[in-house]
Amino acid sequence: MDAADAPDAAFDPWSPEFVADPYPAYARLRATGRAHWFAPTRQWLIPHHADVSALLRDRRLGRTYTHRFTHEEFGREAPPAAHEPFHTLNDHGLLDLEAADHTRIRRLVSKAFTPRTVEDLAPTVRRLAAGLVGELVAAGGGDLQAAVAAPLPVAVIAEMLGIPADEEERGRLRPWSADICGMFELNPSEETARRAVRASIEFSDYLRELIARRRRDPGPDLISALIGVEELTEQEMISTCVLLLNAGHEATVNTAVNGWWTLLRHGVRPDPQKLSTAVEEILRYDTPLQMFERWVLDDIEIDGTVIPRGSEVALLFGSANRDPARFGPTADRLDLTRADNPHISFGAGIHYCLGAPLARLELTTLFDELLHQAPDLRLTTEPVRKPGYVIRGFEALMVEV
């Protein structure tokens, strides 16, 4: 087979055409194998739903390897010293912890995301969503992302953490988050790394000062509650707060915007009485996080291919969620009434998204308010995709009412 004809040649995460519509390439990957070596990122691409779902739960893989191996033992180079502030912040967060530390911190933080806690947040989410949509309608339209989809989850997480409702303070949160999340793209540039390092330092310094304020004057917020937990170091607290903000809004923002673009493009609207079902389908159909990476801590085998310890696998969420082997012949079709919908957009296993119930609440509430207040919502310009592949979103979504 000629290199240009290889199935992984269709996988081009730096191509605008691929980023705009990666799903045909995923179909080709699924049709030609269960594990594909992708030399540009030195990763094994895993495109099938059954394999992705199983590997997310497989303890022979991990988000990190440093709890078991040194960089040298694992055959990897240590990150550049200049990137240390980013890695200090990132490596102490739940998403990149394994074993005992992950269990300890998740147990402490999960109390803030119980069904009862999320239910108690419903009136706040409704108030914020109704107000933001009302302002969009009053203006006759605008950027759905900047005006509604982005402010809502940021405001909810900020209120949970106890970040003051100051426009300047909260206004810095999303830019910091965007710069940090740039490091989760494939082969990030040195400029991306510099922005992430700067944001990591500034965000950490801000939270350190806010924690000091809460020590002096505690409130009914999550940061004040975490201060009283002796098992949690200050760095773990800072990393946890950053992760809650980053993970707590990136996926929600992009799901909302991808979802409305999909609805407007297809000329359909969900049944307000079945919004939760429609939201699950929107999460599946155009997955906000297209890929999730794992390190291979012990050799694994996929369809006769041995993937050795020290390798990295790229679990293709976007492909898994369109796999006909799991979703049938309508896998590539938007079906807002799809009942059997085991998508993996929130992950699985020990790293299953802690904030999934809150994300679902925010999304269903936001969609409900838009359907109620702006039933004739329509696009004014064709949106432009953000250049990143892993985190799937748009630069803006311009609409009119």
C-alpha cells in the first residue's frame, strides 16, 4: 500500500479541511483496523467504540506514568524546564493523577457535585441562562458563543468556587483557560507553550491570593470548604480549582455552540419535552473533545497488535461516537430521539467527568431558554472552526433573532 493510501494518511489533525469534518477519515480508520500507528505524534490511534470504552477502564493505561516510573525508565524525555509552571499546575489536578492521589482528591471534590448539590444549583443556572438569552434577544442577535454559551458555565463555576462577581476578575478566567488548554492539542508549538506557562503562573497567583482571602474571610463556597481539608495541599487545591474551571466550561461551551450550529444546519429543533435526550445526541453527534490520550503502563494487545509499555494511545472519542458497530446504520445521522445512546463524551472509568451532571443541567437549561425566548433563531454568517483538533469548537456563532 502506498503511504498516501494508508488509512492513517486521512487523519490530518492540522488540516482545516479535516478539522471541519473529521468523520469521513474516522470511518476509514475504523474500516481498516483497530489500532493505527501515527508517526507525526508517535501515538496509536484507536477508532472503535468497543476498544475506546474498554481502554478508558483499563488500569494498564494511565493519564500519567510518573506514579510508577521515572521519565528515563519509561523511555521518555522530561518536559523542558521552561514549561515547569504549566506541568506543576496540570500534574496536580484530578485529570492527570492516578492511583491513591486521584482517589483521595476525587473523594474530597465529588461532594460538590452530588445529585443534591447539582439540583440545588438549578435555580441559579436557570436565572443566569434566562438573563443571558434575554440580553441576546433584546439585542436582536449577536455571537451566541460570546454572549450566552461561554458566560453561563464560567459564571456557574465561578459562583461555586466563590470567585467574586467582579467583571475584571471573572473576565480573566476564560482567556487563562483557553491558553492553558492549548497545551492539550497535538504537538503544541513553543508559542502555545509560552502562553500556557504565562497563564498557569497568573492563574495560580490569582488563586493563591483568593485562597488567602478566604482563609481570612470564609464563605459558603467550594474554596472555603477545601481550605478546611487537611488532606489537601495548597497546590492540589489550586490545580483542582483550575481543572474545575477549565473542564467545567470548555466542553459545555463547545457542546452548546456545536449543537446549535448542527440544529441550524439541519433545520431542526428538539422537542422541549425531550431535551435531555436531544442533549445526549448532540454530545454524541459532534463530540466536543475529539481525542483523549493515555500512556501504556503495561503491554496491551489490540487485534493481534502488541502496544508496548511506554507507548501512547490516542482514544478517538469522535470516531467512537460515530461507530456503526455500536450505534447502528444511523451512526452518522443526527437523531434527537435516539434512546440507546452510550456515547463516551464524558469519558469512562476512574476519570469519568466529575461535572457531567452539572454540564447536562447547564446544557438542557440553555437549550430550553433559547427554544423558549428565541424560537426563530437563525445563522447570519457561516461560522469558522477554531484551528485546534482535540477541543472542537468555533471562533464564534453569529445569529439573529
